[in-house]
Amino acid sequence: MPAQEKVTDAPHLLFSPLKYLFLILSFLICGMIVSVNNQQQDLPEHATVLQALQSMQVQSFNGVAVAVNNTIVKKENWSTHSLQPNDSLVLIRASQGG
């Protein structure tokens, strides 16, 4: 009976290793984590700026500016500029108004 009590008294111990395994597997599948406007985003390894925008379902690129690690990336370079793990992206969308 004491062995059964240990299992039922500590169910969190059964899930803890699975939680860490899931985190490791999700990192291997996703490839890398970058920061986009101070929020973590999972991307495939060596994703480009364009792929990052597409994964975030940005509908229109008109009026959008992107900086990677505080350096502006020209729109014509979005498809070739590869991101690295822990890069910091800032997306800015111009808007009209008064």
C-alpha cells in the first residue's frame, strides 16, 4: 500500500519529465526562438525575415518596416536575410491619421 500512496500523492512527478521532454522536442522541431516586438516566436532554423512575417500571417507588407537586432533590413533583402536564434525583430507598420 505505501507504494500506491506515493504514486497517487505525487502525480506531478509523473508529468515533470514529460514536460521537459516536450520542451526539448518542440525546440528541435521548431528550430529556433526569436523575439518579435518583445514576444517569443518559434521559427524553423535559418528562417528568413519574409518567412517570419508569413508565419505571423502579416497580410500586407505595404508600410511595414523590419529591424533585426536594431538594424533596418531593406524590404528587398527580406527573402534572403536569415535569422539566427535569439535575434530580436521589431516590426513597425506606418499608419495614417491626424
